Amino acid sequence: MTVEDVLTTLTQHGVTVDSNRRVQLERSEARAYMRRWEGRGPGVLRVEQLQWTPYGRGKSPGNPGGVEGG
């Protein structure tokens, strides 16, 4: 999956990603999405268990850790 794939998917779900890849979303849309998701049946989203995992882009001289922004 490429960065463009991720950005396109986010955009299709109402999330705005600017040219600096900052993510913005409408809280009302996020709440409505969660209500629909929870209304599908069993399953609970536990926010405390969500984790951010950086997207590894490979190593480069300026970025020896191999992770964007890191």
C-alpha cells in the first residue's frame, strides 16, 4: 500500500489531509461514523488500545532510522 493509497482512502472517508500531510477531520462526521460502526453489532472500539505506528519508508542518509519524521 502506498502513501497515496492511504491518503485517498482517508479523503474518501471525510478526512482532510493537507500538503504537509497534516490530518484534519470533522468531529461530527467522526462521531457519526462511530455510531454507524458500533450499530453494526458486536465489537467495541477501545480507544486506549489504539496505537500510532509510523510508516517506514526505508533508510536514507538524512533519515537513518528509516521512519518518516523520526
